[in-house]
Amino acid sequence: MEKIIEKMGLYDIWTVFFPGVVFLDLVKTLYDFMLTFPGSLSKETTIIEKVFIFCKAKVYIPDTAYELLIMCLCSYLAGLILHEISGLMKNKLVYRKGKPTDFLLDSEQGVFSKEQIEKLIPMYTYLYGGPLTLNEKENLKKQSHFIFQKINIELQRKKIASQYVKLNIAHNTCATLQVVMILIFCMAILFEIEFVAVFKRYDTLCSVISLDLLLLTCIYFLSNRSKKLYKYWVRNIVLAYQDVYLNKERNVEGHN
């Protein structure tokens, strides 16, 4: 097992395998719960019980080693698909106007403040290899992207970038788990439509609304957390290079 974990790597475990496990477990748990859920309600069931009835759901746990092995394999495959969907969501929806790496020179996007950017301009100019154009949005994005790529390559060469890999992993894990919760939310909605619209079980309304609110809260939290961690990772990478740049400047001044 330890050899398998070593081959998979920390990134694969947290951004692929872990979300896959969570997804399959939630699908099985939700499916089993929804099958018995309407029958568990009666006229004597209080509103509080209806609101928190999803707490009665039993989390699926594999009974045998064979089931565990199958679940692990399926979880990894599911995780790969979820990770790809997450990547598409980030490129096409979440960061369609640009990623934090494209806004190193734009204080409005919140990666760096105006004062911080002014202090970083000499370093940016050095990395860019010439004067920067600071009055055009599109040029700002292109310049920022080019500068960040150079920073990342340099830090990888110096083996400093690996110190911040956990932030990148956490960001991608939250983004993939967000996809998991969106799919679970869609699955729950399908069950709820059947209960309320088809079978006219209006007594399930309190329960389904509370479950939907819980899932939407999870989606919002994971989305917000993923964005913050991405910005935090980009900021830390740039500031790490700033230390390298300042040390280089000091060494040059010392020789002079």
C-alpha cells in the first residue's frame, strides 16, 4: 500500500483519488437514503425532524476487502473524470476573464494591492526584459502571465516552488470537490422533483429544501475557498521570488 501511495504522489491522492472517494460514497449514501426517505415521514414527524432528516443517512462503508479494492479503483477513475471537469469549469467559467496569474499588475483583481505592485515593478521589469505597459488591460494580462511563468520556472530550477505545492494541491482539491457537490446537488434535485411533482409528496418539502441549502452552502464554500487558495498560492510564489531577486541585487551591490 505504501508503494502504491508513493507512486500516486501527493497531488494525485488529494486532487484525484480523494474527491473520487467522496463522490462515490455520497452517491451511494444519497441513493440509499432517498429510497427510504419518503417512507420515514409521517403525520407525527415534526418540522425540526423534517429539516434535519438527512442526518439519518448512513454513510456507505465497504464490507469486504474486495469491495474496498473495487471502490478504490472506481474512485480513482471517477476522480480523473471529476478533475478534468473541474479544469474545464475553471477555464471556461470561473476564470474565463483570466486567472490570478494574469493579474499580477492589476490591483483591482485583489492578488496584490497598488502599493505592493509599485514595490514589485522593478522586479517585474527585470523579468520582462524591458519596460512594462501599464495602461492597457490586455497587455497587463499578457505581461503578468509571461512574468509568472518565468518566476515559476526559476523557482522550480532552484527547488523553491515545491515548498508551496500544498497550497496548489489544496486549491485544486477544493475545486474538484466543488464539482462533486454540484453533481450530488443535481442528483438530489432529480429525486426531489420525483417526490414533489410526480408523487405529490408535499410533506417532503421541508426536508428537500434543507438538503438543497446544505449542498448549496458546501458548493459556495468550496468555490470561495478554491479562489482564495489560488490567489494565496500565486502571491506566495511571487513573494518567494522577490526574496531571490533582492538577494541577487544585494550580491551585485556587494561586489560593486
